Amino acid sequence: MKQIKLKGKDIFNGTRLLGPDNVLLLHENGVVAGIVAASDAGDSVQELDGILCPGFVNTHCHLELSHMKGVIPEKTGLPAFLTQVMQSRNQYTGNINEAIDRAEQEMWDAGISAVGDICNGTTTLVKKQQGRMYYHSFIECMGVADAGAQGRYQYSLDVLASFREINGSHHQCAIVPHAPYSVSQTLFGLLGNTPDNTPVTIHNQETAAENELFRHKTGDFLRFYQHFGMDVSTFQPTGTNSLEAWLSHFSQNKILLVHNTFTTEEDIRFAQQQPLETWWCLCPQANLYIEDRLPDIPLFRRLQCSITLGTDSLASNHRLSIWEEIKTIRHHFPEIPLAEILQWATFNGAKALNIQDTYGSFNTGTKPGVILINQESSRII
């Protein structure tokens, strides 16, 4: 089989930069054949102006909200943002499938190969049946009233069953909680006991109001519940930050905590003491869009957290581009080495989604896609 030989200004293999004097070898079907010294690569080597990198893994996206680009103003804070999402998401008069098509094309062109995608219904099912990109569909379940937990759980199980029909090499799925402020303890128990359900993900500590709710049962979320007529009479504050109130339900699972904008050192150390594999997904562009604040990324690095990257949705972001997320992190935290952030965006993301045998690295036998990074990121294979 004829090989494709690529040489860039550098090669990032998923965990480190290898230097300029190396050549990436690929079979014609895109499977990695190896990386060799340029002096051993022979002829027909294509020289490219940029860093060669495995395709990005976007571990948090809401593809089903792609029709909401530009609908919600920036910097409203999360409770106000959620209110507008719930009031506006079904008012779109255009073709939602076309918006989803455009969003996926944008991710593809920007070098994303695999996506952890949040689903509240089957809107994205047709797109995922096409198998162009790898998706792990996270079927989101929510309900604040304990009395309605079983019904909410069953609805999400029915959605999960639809997505499980397309499971295979390009798709897997799981049923997951939306967020601590939107899931009752009864519903957490049902979700935590769901068999063969991994990894799990959840929106975590995206706003200060979440921790305030669990500490004191005060703040903006009470007004949010009242606005929508939600019954939270049985909710009892724990006197702790939100993470301690629910994490034990998933002690036998792998969990991907998303946003973490108001996560403290105490929260991280609590999570690290639990008997579960914990990953921390950062979506900096969305955090700035909604709360105008970034997570304490130096804290996560100091405590040696396993970090991944996500884009969130076009309702809370201008582009679905992992490279834009990387540029934002580098702008605010220039001391973080590029190779470390690239690992968050590639190998770490693949490992969090259990797809590291195919995606996230240039290990021999993988098929991650190849992107070229210069001032932008673009897919070349």
C-alpha cells in the first residue's frame, strides 16, 4: 500500500512535540504507519508549513443548539442564560438540520475528529447516522422534583435507546445528569445506578449561584425555579459546595466534569479522594461568553488534574473550534506550554471518551485524522 509522508515544522504526537526532523507516515486510508527520522523517510515527502497534530477531540458540545448562534447576549450570567435558552430554543423558524450540518462542517474544517455531544432529544440522530465524525452522545436527564424522577429517567432512557441503535466504531452513548441544580437526589440515584453507562458527564460549578444554592438555598437559582414554576420544596441544602452533594452517586464510574468555572481547591481535593476516574473539561470561550470569567486553570495544573477541552454550543460561543479555545487559554495563561494544551485537546480528550486506541495520537495503528496548525488549525486528512 502506498504511503503518505508528511513533514511539518514540528510534529505533535498526542503527548509531546518531536521536533522538525521527523516524518509522519500514513497508509492511504489514514491509519498511522509510524513516525521516522527525516533521513530515513525516503522520497515523496510532503513538506508543510506548520505543526502536524492529531485531530482534536471536543469533549463538550451541544450540536442540537447550533441554530441558536447569536440569539443570546453575552455576559448575562448562567441563570439568565439558561432562562433564555429554554424560552428561545423552540422558536427558531429556519431549518435546524441545516444549522447542524453547518456546525459539524465547521468543526470538521477546524480539525475536530471526535465529539462528546450533549443531547436532550433525537435532533442530531440523523447527522450521527452518517458516521463522518466520531460522537459520544451524552443523553441528558434533568428534573428538580423527586416525585417526577422516574418519569424523567424513563424519557431519557427512551432517547438513549434510539442512539444505541447506531452504536459502533463511530458512535457510543450514555445517559447523564444535566447539572447539580437541575437534578434531584432521587434522579441522581437512578442515573448513578444505570448499568453499562460510561463515561458520564455533567455541567459542574459553572456559576457562583450553584454553590450558593447548595450552601444556603439562596440566590439566583431560586428565582430561576420560580420563573418556570419548578417545585424545589424538597431540596435541602448541604452546607457544602455542590460537588460534595452528588459525586458519590457515580463512585464506580468515569466522570467528565465540564466548565468548573467556580471550582475550588477544596472541591478538587474532594473529587481526587473519591474512587472514580475524574476528568476536568474546560470551555473557556463559553465561560467568557456567559459568566465573563475563566476557571482557575493554574490550580488544576498544580493539583495535576486530567484536563480536556470543549467548545460548548453556538448559543454560548462564536465558533466550534478547539484551536480557538487553545488560543484563549494561551492569551490568558501564556506560561502554559503549547504541548501541554495540545495534549488536553487530543490524547486526553480521547482517553476521557475511551477512544484512545483510534483517536488523539499518532501511535501506530491509530486513525486520528491529521491537522496542520500555523496561525489557524485546518484538517488536511
